[in-house]
Amino acid sequence: MIRHDWLAKTLEAPLEPELPIVDPHHHLWDMDPASWGRYLPDDLLADTTAGHRVVGTVFVDCQTMYRESGPEALRPVGETEYVESVANRFRLERGERPGICAGIVSHADLLLGELVAETLEAHVAASPRFRGIRHSTAWDAFPGALHPGSTSRPGMLLDPRFQAGFAQLAPLGLSFDAWLYHPQIPELTSVARRFPGTTIVLDHLGGPLGVGPYAGRREEIKSDWKRSMAELATCPNVFVKLGGLVMEPMGMGFSARPVPPGSEDLARETRDYHLWAIDRFGPERCMFESNFPVDKLACSYGVLWNAFKRISRGFDPAERKWLFSGAATRAYRLEAIPGD
């Protein structure tokens, strides 16, 4: 659960507060306080108005606010309906910030094959902000690798039914967010090559694992990750979200510290991953992400964005614009975002 008292031990003033940010990955949910707890619109607003200039955000699937009745395949549309209502509330109440929840990425079961088109069309009808789906395929054999309630299994990306469902995205102009672990990156590369007309956004730098059987093998895992990512980078339809490395499965241990890390610590320990990915994919296909509130278990919103700003200081203004707002705007077609 989020420990606000612990997070308050490390506070920083925002660096470069004038730099426009489009945060391409956050969630909203109301969970059991003993697990993830609440992260609702006012919590998002508190984080995004705490000093950094967040001009837009993209909500990403977290299985929240699903419809409680009706056909099972259509229940995820409730998530899009909910976030659409949140976006409208922000627009009406805070007209100067119409970019909050400007893009919506929800869920559809691609294992339905061609039949998933009905769900996709329902999402499109539910919100003009709907941009694509995420069907999590993150899987590994070690205990604890799967999130509670996960339906992921080995080889899902290569399942003919999954790919038949994936084929329904491009005709509707929709993107696919990929959440997986680093051993699965080659499977995503195969999908990206088979569907070059579909925009794919790789979440959390491809999930380089650092726990379970991967613990204590950071340099070896990093080499494997780099090899797989280099192949994926040859697919021009793939974007990469730069973030998520502070999550527990990545094994960096930030959440176990007596005091939360500062931005210098975060930048120092994650810089190589970020810079390497930017070098291979190019700034125009890379976007810094908050992954909040998941990453809030390890650091505050302000500290995280300060770390990204430190990491990116070697890039010129045009490149930094891609990293902080341009790539997200392009991938999710957010041309209406103001202030950028």
C-alpha cells in the first residue's frame, strides 16, 4: 500500500518546472486499503499539480470500474465510460487543464479473436478519447511473477486466437500497449513484424526482472534485455515507455529503503536503461512515464519526474520535447493537448 508518511521523508522542489509533460501512463482505482488502496481523480490531480507542468495524461487499463452486468466481453467498456466521465469533469471544473485523461487505454480480450471487434467498437463509441487497449501478457514461472487475477500464460502473444484479435486493432486505428517481462520481448518483436500497421507501446521498458531466479544477476539480465530490445527497436511501429524500473519485480529495492530515494539516486541507478533505450529507439519513439500509483510505492511523483529531467539533461531541447511530451502525443494521437 502507499505510505504517505514514508514518502514525505524525501521531498524536492521541481526541476525545470516550465517543461511541458504528457504523462502517458497512470491508473485510477479504488482498491482494498490493505493492498493498493485508493488512487482516484483527486489523487491524480494532487500529484499532477504539485509543481511539474503536466499538460496531459493517458489513463491505462487497470481493470477498474468494469460493468457489473451484461456480456462478459463488454464489461471492460465500463472502464472507458468511467474515465470519460473523469475527463469531462476535469474539463468542466478545470478548463485550463483539459489534457488530464486526454487519452484512454482500456482492455479487451484479444483471445476472443475476430469477435473482439464488438468490444473494441463499444470502447470507441464510449469515448472520443479512447485510443487503444492493453491485454497484459506478463508471465514467468517463478512464484509471485503474476499479479493477482492475472490470466497471462506462456506464449500468449503467439497464440493464433490472440493474433486474430490483435488484427482487429489496425482497422479501427487503435494501438496496443504491451505489458510483459524481458524474456517475452522476442515474442512481441514477432507480433510487431507481423502487424507493422499497428502502433505498439511497450510499457515499463520491457520489464527487466530482478527478483526470484533473476535476483543478483543484474548485469547478465541487462545484457539479455539489451539484446532483445535491440531487435525490437528495428520495428518502426514500436514506442517505448521509459519508467517502471522502481517496481518490485525489477528488483532495485527502492520501496524497502528506510527513506525514499531522491531524484539523484533514481537517476544514477536507472540512467543506463533509459539512455540505452533512447539510443536504440530514438527520442521520437520514447516517452517518460509515471506509472502511478504503482511507482508511488517507491517514490513521489515530483521526485520521479526530477529524476527523468536529470537523466535527459544531455539531450537538446527538440529531443527532450519528444521524451517528455512529443512521443506520447504522437503515439496516442493527442493533437488537442494544450500548452505544449
